[in-house]
Amino acid sequence: MSTERYERLRAERPELFRNEADGIDILTDRDAVAAAGGVVYEDRYLMLVRDPVRFPGGKEGTYIRSMSPDREPGCVVLPLLGGGVVLVEHFRHATRSWHWEVPRGFGTAGLRDEENAAKELREEIGAVPQEVIALGVLHPDTGMTADAVRLFAVRIASTGALDRAEGIRRCVTVPFAEAEAMVADGRITDGFTMAALMRARLAGLAAG
């Protein structure tokens, strides 16, 4: 079953199986795929794949990676309110901790990038975008994760109801410099948030 799913995945998303000169080659022989494991886990949010590979030195082995079952990129949204940025305090199950973050979420098939960004803002902090600014693409973990996410800054006029059902207990608006200070002193440890802040500064959006 995992081998059959692996073959379908190769047909559906060939960009995830391309081989580059001097890189780590993915082997396509069915027996090699079966021995490696192919698709070893899948649910609506996550797929784990163990590929048969040949390393540049000639040694063969396996490599595990994760990806979303949906090819739609996720999105990370830095809300800009007045002269500051909006951060949410979000409980994350993986770390069993509260984290200061910007809104983010999975992409929804059929929505444009800007619509995905608007959806995340509406769901997490009840905000409506006035202007959406693309900040580029981020690969959150190139050693393990095949997915990319798209970064945005979004100007808003206000915040609304928080998505408390998803573990958000409050939001704050802080000057951009204060958000960067929170990165420097360890109050912000979320990599998506750090990346969005850096890209926004590089785009000339830092204020306050």
C-alpha cells in the first residue's frame, strides 16, 4: 500500500522527486521503494516518506522527509497595526509551551495566496486586511521538510475575536523594535515569526 501511494505521489508532485547533478538521487525501482518504506504515514495534515537514495559518494541508503498531503503552500502573516506589529500568545502542543508568534496556517486549495493570508488573519485575530504585502518564500527545515510557506505582511485597522479554541489566549501590539528585542532576549523563539520580522525589515516595513 505504501509503495502504491508513493508511486501516486511521484506522479502528482514530480517536483519533489527531481534529481539534480551532484545531489542525492532518489531511486525509482519498486523493490528499492518497498525496502525503504515509501509512504510510511499519512493523515490530513502530514505525510512521512522514506525514500531510497544514492548519495554523491555512491553509497545507497534511505532518507526520511515530511510534507503536507496538499501541495498548497502554508502562509505566515505579520499583522501591521498603526506603527507596530501584532503578536499572538499561542499554546503549541509540540513544545507544550506558550509562544509569542504571528498568525500562520496551512494553505487552502483553491484560494490565492492573498486569500489564504486573509483567512488566517480572520480566523486567528478577527482582522480584515487593508493591504497585503508579499515577503517571499521560506523553507522551514530543509533537512526534514519538503514544504515551503509564503510570508506576508498585512496592514490592518484593528483586531477582533481571538481563536481561543485553537489555543490563542491574547494578542498584543508592540513596536517593531520591541518585537525584535523579544527575538534578541528569547521571548520569541518561533522561527516563522523571526523570518517574517526579518523579511519585513529588509522590505523597509520596520517602523516604531
